[in-house]
Amino acid sequence: MKTYIKIFLTILVPVALTSSCKKYLNVVPDDVATLESAFSNANETQAYLGGCYVTLQFMSDVRANAGFATSGEIIFPYPLQDQGILGGQGGDAAFQILRGTQNSANPILNFWDGYNSGQNLWRAIRRCNTFLDNIHIPVDVPQYNKDRWSAEAKFLKAYYHYWLIRMYGPIPLVDKSLPVDAPISDLQLKQQTVDSCFSYVVGLLDQVIPVLPAVIQNSVAEAGRITSTIALAVKAEVLATQASPLFNGNPDYAAMKNKEGKSLFPAAYDPGKWQKALDATKAALDAATSAGATLYPLRLTGNIVHLSDSTRQLLAIQGAFTDSWNQEQIWTIIPQFCFQYMAMPRVTADAASNVFAVYSDFSVPLGESEVFSPNHGVPITEDKSWDRPGRCQLQNGDSAHF
């Protein structure tokens, strides 16, 4: 009898567990986010549009900008390899390129896959496409907002494609979101010619320019949102990049072809591309002027009475970059981090004692400072009035030297 009971219990327990699993584990929990819930109303839809902007926010980090971090115009002194991960905890991987550590197996500033201070721009493009596919769903969003938000998503999609083109040249164009269960053959998109890639970006910008507002009316709630003035400025930059020697008849890329044998880069130089860039630049300047943009006006406070013209010009150029949201800035993105403190010297006792208040990490190399002539418009090595042998000598400051 005991044996029968054991056998009965051995059979009963798995059956009971199986029955329980069928009864309870297939129930979908409440409040699970779905794609439909992401576009259920105006607030959720606008929040999803904010997600399309997120990658742009990270791209505003100057340390992830190859033109800044790898230019040799700045010194970053930290021994990054000692901080535990490639690039350090602060995302400073790009500075390793200057140290000669770039490699194909694990590239720095990888904007294709999103590693080593790079962002996954394909993921960002998919967000934009998903937004455009579902913007019609919310019933409480007026049509004019649907049109404007769609234009913003199209701009962002164009800009992310443009960033990829600058870094990788001919790329696939992802105009629609593919299903997550699409066969691999559908996901294997072909490289397009570089001129086709630029035309695609310009085409998207041309679509959104008539829809977007020229200026932001509610700066408190919408500062940093895309305007037609911004789109026109980016269009001018895109066309100037296409016309540049890098992409316009560059002989170094003449042999690059796709699997069908089609050239991916134009073989011949086309001067007409510069005319298109010039026309676009003129349109962008006119739009910026109409929107109220002007050169940065230097505003002095305090008891400053006398100021030389050269110092005034220097402060005006400096202020155009450091004075947030001024009228010379066409497109200002709220930075993820503030880097001005990283370029400030520790000139006070408090700054010297608190390394987290003033990092003082960014420094201009001496060789870079010697590229420019102070005021004669020639290379500094050709400036006969410049005392090169005595350039590193200490000098007391006075009214003429400060």
C-alpha cells in the first residue's frame, strides 16, 4: 500500500504543477507597456517623440565627437586605461584614438553598434520610423501637432543617417521599420551610392522645412526642438559635405564598388555640387536673419571702462560659445554634461582643493596655439614681429600685456 501511495504522489505532483502552469503562467500581467500604449494619448506620444531625441542628446557630448576628440586641438591628460574600462568611466574613449589604439575588432566611437562612446544610430532611426508609423493612433492630438511632430521625427531620421554617412560613407537607407520577425533576407539591406545617401537626407529635410516653425515660441517648454531654421542650416551643411573633396570625385574611393560592380562613390568631380551648397547656405542665412539671429553682441558688466578692440573681439567670440541660448546660436542642444569647467584653470585655492569642482582636464597644446597668428593674418612662423625664441619667457602683466 505504501508503494502505491508513493507512485500515486509521484504522478500527481507533476500533473498538478503542469496544470498550475497552464492556469496561471499564461496570464499577461496588468500595466505591461505595449506599442499601442505608447501612442494611446498625446502625452504618451510626445514622450515617445522625446525618445527619438535622446540619441541626439548623447551625441551632443563633445567627447563623442571625432572632430573634437581626435583633432589634436586639445590634451586630455587622464591615463584612461587605468580607469577600468576602455575610455574610462566618463566616456572618454575617443581620446584613445590619438594614442594610436584604434582597431577594427573593437572600434572606438562605434556609432554603428553603439560601443566605446558611440551611439547605436540604427536603433535611433528605428525609433523615428516607429513614431512615424504610429503617429496616426492618438485621437487627442490635433492634426497640426501630428504634422509638426512627424516633421521633427523625419528631421532626426535624416540627421542620424547623415551622421552615419559622414563616418562610414555609403550606407543602407532605412526608411521603414521592418517587423521584428522579418526574415534575414529582408534585413540584409544593400549599400546605396554615397550620392543617393546624400539625396535621401536632403529629400527628408526638404519635406520638413515647410512644416516646422521658424522659431520656438515657448522656449521654456520647447527649447532645443527642431525648427525650419535649423533644418535649413543642416541642409546647407549636408550639401557642403557632399561637395567636399572627401565625397566629390575622391580618387581614393574610385575602386569602391558594391557586389554588383556599381561604383559607390562618384568618379568625377562635380563643381555644380558647390553651387547647390552655396544656394542652400544663402537660404539658411536668410532664414536665420528673418528668425532674429544676429552676431553675438558683447555685454560688459561691472566697472570695466576701457577695453582694447582685440580683447573685445576675443570676448565676443568666446561669449558666442559659452553664453547659452544667445541670438547667434542657430541650434543649441542642452548638453548632457557641462564641459566648460573641464577647460578652466584652477586659479583659486578653493578650485585647487576640490578636484570635482574644476577638473581642468582640457588643455590646448602649445603646438596648436602656435598655428595662429595674433593679428597679422599670416602663419605665426612667418610673422617677423613675433619673438619665437622668447615665446616661453615669463613676463609681468601690464596694460599692454594681459
